Amino acid sequence: MSANDEIERTCVLSKRILGATTPRSPKNTPDSTVQAIIQKWKEYGTTVNLPRQGRPPKLTGRTRRALIRNAAKRPMVTLDELQRSTAQVGESVHRTTISRALHKVGLYGRVARRKPLLKENHKKSRLQFATSHVGDTANMWKKVLWSDETKMELFGQNAKRYVWWKTNTAHHSEHTIPTVKYGGGSIMLWGCFSSAGTGKLVRVDGKMDGAKYRAILEENLLEFTFQQDNDPKHKARATMEWFKTKHIHVPDLNPIENLWQDLKTAVHKRCPSNVTELEL
């Protein structure tokens, strides 16, 4: 501690002990600092910095707070970028140190979720639909059937698996997921679900068009409020006319994508080697 700091602390201490009208030092020291100095004097009889136990932290408080602000404002910033930012202020630390600092405040690295890009009109439509049904009862939602199609690839490009391996064995065949161009073959599926559970899973042969879509609905729909997305074949004039004749309500708000993700995860865990095994 410098001589000026000692003088300031002594001045502050003297004013407080002597009952001065103001508890501030000539440099306007915060009251919390004054309290800390008084407490240290009462306990140890000195105001100088005492020896601390353990190794001092690699990151100063200021740099740590800057890292936290940076990560909170820029969620997709990388550890390498954060590491470079600390080096620029003269505190070169390991990536693990940065991760530990972020973990302490509840910030963890996670895989970004994929979700549809929604335009402003999409958001307004969804909000309008949600607010119009906010008072609906559970019995009403039991009558809702959710439906959509999905493509199931043999070697899905987005399939994720976690494996355990030893050093230098990451590229062994048993530790890798085979990938080929265009997924290595695929099948198209139509499915539906409701509060009662999942419905029939239908394989779609060839290209799905409006006529084929209506045929699937004719065979698989019962007395439900029907939910689908705004795919062109779903909104074809003939399809919409068919809905009217069947008195089926078709808003565009569908949570079935969550079910498709669970299905694809379960299928890829079985590691099918051809389209036949994929379908089974």
C-alpha cells in the first residue's frame, strides 16, 4: 500500500472514530470502504492489506465482469474470442479459466437449438391464435390432432451421438458416424398425435402432392380439430375445400416437430444400415 493510501485510510479512520460529522475521506471514499477499514482496525489494529491464503485468482474482478458481460450480450461468442479479449488487457489465461468463471454465474456452453425463421407476420398470427385460445379447456385440446410430414435420412446430417474414446482413437470406425452425400437414402413419413397418443405412421411413396395428402387425411382423420403448417400442398385449394366439406379447422401452429426430433433420435440410436432397416 502506498503512503498516500495509508494517509487516506488513517484520515478516514480518525474521522469515524472521533465522531466527525461526515464519514467521508478527502477523496470521497465510499461508505462501504470506510466500514471495512473500521472493522479491520477493530479486529487487527491496522489498516494495511493482510496476507491472503491460497493462490491469487488468475482473473481480476474487472476482467471477470467484462467476460461475463461479453458472453451475456453475445451468446455465440467463442472461448477463443474471449481468451483474446483477456490477452488484450494483459491477462492471458487458459480457456478453462474462462469457462470456470462463466460457469460460476450460470453461463454454460450448449448446442444452439434450431428453430424456424419466423417473419413478423408469422409472429403476429401465432400470438393471435394463442390469445384467442387462452381460455380453452383441457377437454377442448383433447380433440386436437397435430399432423405433419418429415424426411427420415439413413445417415442424418444433424444426428448427434456422444461416444467415449481413448487418445488417438477418435477416427476409429466404432467411434464415428458414417456420412454420405444427400443422406444415403431416405423415406418420407406422415404422422399425427393427440392427447390420446400417437396415430398411424404412414410412409409416403413418391412425391407428396395435394391429392396424395388428402387421401392420407381421408384414411387417418377422425373427429378432431386438425393442426398443420402452411406447406403449399396443405393449403392447396382442393385440400382446403376438402377440409370445409369435413368441417375440419386448420390453424397454423404445430408442435409435432418436437415429436419428429424424438423419433429421429430413437431411430439413429439403432444405427440402421439401409433404407429397409430405417423403415423398420
